[in-house]
Amino acid sequence: MVTVITLKNKSIPVYLSAGQQHYLEPLSAKLGELSMQLDFYKKWKRIRFVELVRDVAILSYSDGTKLYLEVS
């Protein structure tokens, strides 16, 4: 399942496994907290997609690197 999340005027697709919809709200809250940090905001511009596996969000950047973020 694919959902789109928007933060600071940039929409990013979020890939969810079956039954993972309840982790989408904590992900939005965590990203809202991190958006206040200038360093994360600069990195947010380079993110291509987010994959949500259980309580871990895998943020994939355009250069192929990944950032693992715990959302619980």
C-alpha cells in the first residue's frame, strides 16, 4: 500500500506493509518534531521515498543512502 505524506510543501510516498497503517500517525508526529531542526530539513529535500516496516521508517535519499528512524 502506498500513502503520501506532506511536510514543508514536499510530498513523499510512504510504502506500507499490510496492517501497518497505525504507524503512519506516529511517523507524521516524529517528522513534525524533526522538521524544526535545520539539518533534517535540508536532508528532507533529498528524500525520494519512505518505507515503513513495523515501527521503523526507512528514509531513502536520492544518492542511495538510507536513514533509519524509530517512530514508536
